[in-house]
Amino acid sequence: CQRQDGRPSKQRLLVVANRLPVSAIRRGEDSWQLEVSAGGLVTALLGLKEFDAKWIGWAGVNVPDEVGQRALTNALAEKRCIPIFLDEEMVHQYYNGYCNNILWPLFHYLGIPQEDRLATTRSFQSQFDAYKKANQMFAEVVKEHYKEGDVVWCHDYHLMFLPKYLKEYNNKMKVGWFLHTPFPSSEIHRMLPSRSELLRSVLAADLVGFHTYDYARHFVSACTRILGLEGTPEGVEDQGKLTRVAAFPIGIDYERFIRALELPQVQNHMKELKQRFAGRKVMLGVDRLDMIKGIPQKILAFEKFLEENPHWRDRVVLLQIAVPTRTDVPEYQKLTSQVHEIVGRINGKFGTLTAVPIHHLDRSLDFHALCALYAITDVALVTSLRDGMNLVSYEFVACQASNKGVLILSEVQHSLLGLGLFW
Ligand code: ADP
Ligand code: G6P
């Protein structure tokens, strides 16, 4: 593909994900403030520079009025983003319900919440219907923006029906689907009433990607065991059609962190933090406030450490930066209260009039503040119970160029970090 000036033009790419890379906060009837969204999917794709890319995703907020929708669409267009507006009921059923109360816990081996599995089959069904409807809405927007030759890259568990809907529309469209979470063993996937439909819809893609070989293997064996299809070394075959399945571990834009550490505002912030915590070792946790991140377990382990090592009590501080996430889902609300309760108890037990052992912040930090914090940290604690590909561990390592900090990783993460560091 050549441009008029003879230079090769970049491949056009439509990225389709539930979450846009920027989140919108309404400041007036037709004015919006945009901030970078938190989460591994967004961080991983920020490094995507080799393509002429546009990003299609849910607007992330309820915008019932046309004035607001038009203004937000224009603001996002400057960031090469195309919003999809979902109403409150759809968000409740599709995003809070089927995506985050069913698929997310199941894919992380936490099971399906009891009330959905047993009592409210109707609610399960209506969430599943909404999920399909939302995927159709995404497909419609892709169709509007698709031009021949575009590659369409669908992301994550929110959009498992999208490859099927896109291929039904145009079988020549090049469609990829990538999962940012683990894909569980077929024994777990079998628990889903809609297990077969989901697999078949994903298989409509040309290429299906996972973070690790194990997740890819689980997917292929779910297709062979549940659908009775043929697994091959390249992927899954169905009546002569091959869907390629492979592992593509994601990483971070390492240079972006290295460059940030040189900035005067980051250096100044590092100095302030060092003074603030002088004489104490800094332990750090940076997570979305999600049950898979093992935040209560991390804080309870810290309490045990203080109990068993009294001489450390005034020489160490734990900074836990936990950005609230999926706050309308009851399991996440329970987790937030549980974490607050544990932090309060431990600070009450070991705090003094001038210092507390745990600083817990329920919020997101901006990129520069985060880099400064990573850089002055002595011990980073990544304690996920199960995680797709934890990027916080990479970010910490990237910012430790001149420090001799330690990264403590839960065992589930060891193999993942190895992949990212050496590939
Ligand atoms: P997940 O994919 O589950 O969100 P990852 O560890 O892969 O987890 O990615 C999380 C991303 O979100 C990282 O880039 C991290 O810097 C960012 N993030 C998480 N918590 C915060 C926070 N409290 N403040 C700022 N950024 C955060
Ligand atoms: C994980 C998921 C992403 C999601 C992110 C933040 O990384 O794999 O798809 O965007 O968490 O969660 P949220 O629900 O806020 O988009």
C-alpha cells in the first residue's frame, strides 16, 4: 500500500473494545473532560503506533440527551475514538451483569454467583440477551466505519459475539479477537449455559489470541470437548475452515516510563515522596479494586508481618492505591467495604498519633505521580489470585532503573512475568 508521496501508508486498524482509552466526565451541557482510562487493556494498546488506528467503544457514561452525545462524539473524534451510547438498562444487564458478574468471575475461576446460577434463570437469560444485543450494536458501528482492507481487532470477554456478527455481514473482513483475561479450563467453561454459542462466535474470527500458551490450549480444548471440533497445531478446524489460535503476551510501552522519569515534575515528586517517607521502607500496591487482585489478602499479610516483626512497625509503610472499578456490581461493593474495614482495623491497631502503617487511596493516580511512586518504592506487592497479564509488575520494573527495589509476585504471576520480560 503506497501513499501519493511514495511512502508506504500505515495499515488501517479498527480497534473495538468495550472500554475506550479515554473516559469522559461531563462538565456542562455540551462540554466534556477526557482522562486516560485505567486498566490493562488500555495500557497495553497505548503502545500501538504502527497502525492508522481508530478505536470504537462504549462511551462509559450515560448520556441520554442528543446535545451531550453530539458534543462527546466530537470531543472523542479528536482522539480518534468513536463512542457507542448504551442506555442504563443495557449497561446494567450487559456490562454489570453478563460481563462483570458472570464472565469475569468465571474466567478467573471464581465461579458463577449462586443467585444467577440457581434462582434467577430469567435474569441470566435477560443478561445474555442484552450481551448479544450490545454486541450487535458494536457490530453496527463497525460496519459504519469499515472500509475495504481494514483490519478489525476485537477485544476481550465483552465482545465474544462480535466476530460472528462481523463475518455474517462481510465474510472477507479480516477479524481478530484477543482475550485480556485468562481463558479457563474447559471444565470451568462448561459451567456456562451459553458455552457453545460463545465459542462458535469467537471461532468466526480469522485469528484468536491469548496472553499465554496455556490460555490458548484451554480454548482449543474447550472447542474440541464442548463443540466436538478438531484441534490442530495452528488452531481449530470446523468443516474445512481453520481459525488460527495463538499466544501473544502483551507488554507495556517501556520507553514511555523511562522518559517520564527524566521529567522535572516527576523528579520533584520523587524528592517529596522520599522526604515524606524518610526512614521507612515503602511497600506499594497499585490495583483496580477487583477481587482477582488479592487486595484483602495482601493487607492481611502485611498485618501478619507487623504482628510477627514488632521492630518493623515504625520502619515500614504500605501504600495501596486502589482505583474503584465496576462500582455498580454488588461483589465489588462488598469488596470495597471489606478492604476499608481491614485497613481501618490495622491502622487503629498499629497507628500512632503521627503515623499510620497503611495509606489506602480509593482513586487513580495520574501517570507522572504513578511513575514517581514506582521509582521510590522499595517493595512492590502484586498479589493477584489469578490475572490475565498483570502490567503493574512491568511498570514497576521499568521505573526501577536506578533503585534496588524488590518485586513480590504471587505465584500465579511468575510465568506471566517471565513471558513478558524475555519475549
Ligand atoms: P487489569 O488489566 O486487571 O486492569 P493490569 O495490571 O494489567 O490490570 O493493568 C492495570 C493498569 O491500570 C496499569 O497500567 C496500571 O498502571 C493502571 N492502574 C491500576 N490502578 C491504578 C491506580 N490506582 N492509579 C492509576 N493507574 C492505575
Ligand atoms: C481488565 C479487562 C479490560 C477492562 C479493564 C478495566 O483489564 O480485561 O477489558 O477494560 O479490566 O475494567 P473496566 O470494566 O473498567 O473497563
